[in-house]
Amino acid sequence: MAALGADEETIEQWRDRPEETEEEITLWPENVPAVRLFLALGTQWRGSGLGGAGLDYAAIPPTAAMMEIPMSPALFDKLQIMEATVRKELRRE
């Protein structure tokens, strides 16, 4: 987390968080490709000099191609929504 710009306090809060429990969610079929791609991009987050982190957009097309998921503006929008949600949660902690 430090490599992504997190300070020591944030790292300690993350380490001390209670274990999360798994809960079942309902995923609409039209969102399955976006969620699959987002999860596959889990190791493609990059930190910025401004202390933020985000997906490495250059990794999206080749990952989608390997997974045989056709790219579209709608799919990219869904990825950005999930990315923004993660960023918001990281800032909150």
C-alpha cells in the first residue's frame, strides 16, 4: 500500500480492520463481462505521484482480448465506475 501512496496510518488501519465476511450478491448478466475484466485487472493498479491510484488503462485492451471480452465504450464506463468506487473506499479508510 505504501507503494501506492498510502501513509502509515492508513496502512495500520488496513492491517487492523476486522476480517470481512463473504456475502452473496446478485450480478446482472449484462455486467458479468465488466466484473470479470475488472477482477482480472486486479494486479494492474498503478500509483501516481499525487498519492492516488488507478487502473493502468494500457493493460485493459490486452487483458480484454485474452479473455475474449469485446471492448466498448459502455464496458469502459463500467470499469471506470468500479475503479472510482475502489478509489473512494481507499480514501475513506
